[in-house]
Amino acid sequence: MRFLMQMFLYGNYKKTLRHEYVHSKAHVREKKDIKSEVKPMPQVQEFYDVKTKKKFKTDKYKLVTKAGRNFIVAKSESGPHECCRVVSKETAAKLK
């Protein structure tokens, strides 16, 4: 019985530590406003909004490179979230 009580208390302690770590300011990344960085591009690209499950076309997006992969990121038409699309190296070279 004592062992079970210790494991229960230890489990709650671990959950509390994990909760404090996730909500600490050091762990949370600052979100940048995409409107300030987005500029109209020469090509109109098609994006898929996962939350609304709809496609949309826009020429206001930015090119982002992460871990050697190229993405174009646009603000969703239906909300504050962003929609990403993977592009090839050739397309990325054209958009730069």
C-alpha cells in the first residue's frame, strides 16, 4: 500500500513538472506575425487548409527553408493559422 501511494505521488509530481516546463516562457517560441513578412509573389500558388479542409489560391506567401527543405507559408483565409506547402529546389530558386 505504501509503495502504491509513493508511486501515485511521484506520478503527480512528474505531471506537475511537465506542466510547468511546457508553460514556462523559456519553452514557448514567439510567434511572428506573418503579415509583416509576407509580400506578393509573381506566381499564384495553391494551398490546402487542414483545419477547414478546403483549398485556396494566393500570391501572398513567404519562402522558408528548414532543415534543408523548402516551404512556402501563407496565412489561412479562414483564420489566424498558417498553411504550409513543400516546394522543390527548382521552384524555390524561381521564387527567390
